[in-house]
Amino acid sequence: MPGFDKILVPVDLSAASIGAAHYALALADALGAEVAFLHALGGEWPLAGEQRCMRNRIQRLASQSPARFLVREGSPAEVIIETAKNEKADLILMPTCGAPALLRLAGCSVTAKVMRDARCPVWSARGDLESYAARPIRKILCGLTGAASSAVVLRFAAALSKKLSAGLTLIHAERALVPAPRIPYDPQYRSHVRKMVVEELAGIQDREGVAAELRVEGGNALSVVPAAVDGMGVDLLIVGRSSTETLMGRLRMTGFELVRRTSCPVVCV
């Protein structure tokens, strides 16, 4: 069963780090987890000026919680990935500015690189995470693809929903259910596709012992899922990692694109 005992929270000691600290500590309290704040040192040591003030503020916030503050030298993404491995972190929680695809490919998004290469799930949202600190997680939406990796994603989502006493709904976006241009619409074919998808995903649920509502909707995941998040008032979206072995895979990175387009935090498992 997935663990939720240790959360690694990278902080660049900008103003956004305070929001991330508030959110991480609130989440850790709900999960009964330990927090390890991490700063990747790229300048002089010891910290001075504004960075030192931010570190002190984070340490004061964390003084009543099981939390530590780590400093490691190196480029941020590599430091985060390596520290998560060494610390045996169950989650990495970090905000993102939501860099578009070409900037991500050029290495301009630390969050995207961590989401692509880290061994543990990465929990992220756009901008300042402060607004999520006081927002309990009551509704979780889990995106399933039907691939073998869906079992891992479902297992994580089910364990987290149980830990937080949150409702869990599953969603699958199926392109084949949307009529293609200049191709005659065949209701029987669409019905057959929907039946096959439902049976496949129901089989994954049965094998994992998860009873949850399943929604199968026609369209692209990058449009279907954000719309469902808004329509259902979802507090957290959980998705799997798309393949990044090719150039196009690295450009698309569906999980990161959903972080950019979705109005709630996203966990990429």
C-alpha cells in the first residue's frame, strides 16, 4: 500500500515558499506525515538577506510540527530528485509557474523535470499554494487510461482517499467516442467502444478491490478532465505519468499539462 509518511517540500526561499510551507504543513497534519523542507543552494553560504528571513519564517511555521529544513548544493531538479531518493520521500510537493511545452523542453521548468524523473509521486499546483492550505480535500478525481499503469494510479488514489476520508471518482477520456470529421456517425460502434472501456476499467477496479463511481467521457483528456474538475468541485486530481521517452512525449507531458489547466492541485503518480 502506498505510504504517506514523509513529504519533501522544495523551497527556493522566494515569497511563494511561504505558501508552499503552509500547504505542506496542513497536508502533513491531515496525513500524519513528517515534512522535510529542501533548499537547493546555488549561491553563497550561509544564507543572508531575504533568503535567510524566508528560511527563518518557514522554520517558525514548522516549529510545532515534525519537520526539518535541509540544504543541499547543486542544480534544483537534480538536488530534489536525489534528496527524495535518499530521504525515502513518499511525496514531493512543489508549486509551479506552469511553463509551456517549449520552455519545459529547454529545461526552464524545475517542476516538470522533477515530475518526469522522480521515483515518487509529485503533488503540484500553479502559483502560490497558500489558498489550498485551509481547503480540506473532500473530493478526489482519479484519471485512468486503461493502461497497465492505471492499477498503480488507482491504488494510490484509493489509499489517499481512505486516509483523508475523501470521496473518490474515476474518469476516463476516450477519443473514439467523439465523431471524427467526414466519417459517418455509428451509434453501435460508439456503444461497443464504451462497453469495452467500462469492462476494462471495471476489471482494474475489481483486481484492486476499489469501489468508486466511473465516468467515461468522449474527448481529449486535456479538455475533458479540467472540465470535470470544475463541474464536480474536485479538490484534488490524481493522474499517471505519460511516456517521456520520445521528444513528443517530453513536449506533451499530460500530467504537467493538467497542472497548467486544472483549477485544483494535481498529483502525478
